[in-house]
Amino acid sequence: MIEWFKKYLGWMGFLTWMIATLIFLVYKFILEIELDSSILFVGFLFMAGAQTIQDILNKKYFVKYSDKVKNGVIIFIITSTIVISYVSTFI
């Protein structure tokens, strides 16, 4: 399972960003429904977090640090992504 994340997490983040962008464009220009543009920011934020986590798992970042530090950084990225997504969407 971890090998799948190492290989495809960045693509999953990019796909999420593209889906959020398509939803925004369809709602705004085709259905003419006013939608908050924070969905674009949340999609981009998820993509950036997923790509960073993939790079940490593939040992591009934090090469000299232990797995405990890497796991802490990954948890921080996930937590901050959730908090910023919530704040930008609902507040």
C-alpha cells in the first residue's frame, strides 16, 4: 500500500485539483450558479500537500532525518491542510 502512495499520491492530488477546477467552471459558466472560489484554493492546497508528502515518502526531502521526524512533518501537512481548508471554506 505504501508503494502505491509513493508512486501515485502526486497524481491523486493533481486530479483532485483538476476536478475542483472543473466543478467551479461548470457551476460558474455553464450552470450560471454563483460558487465560492475557495474550492479552487482547497483543490490546489490538497494537490500541494499530496505532492509534498509524496516527495517525503520518495526521500527527496528530509533525507537525513529519522522516520519519526518525517512522520511528524507528514502529520503536520495533513493537519494544516484540513484546518486551512475548513477555514477558507466555512469562515
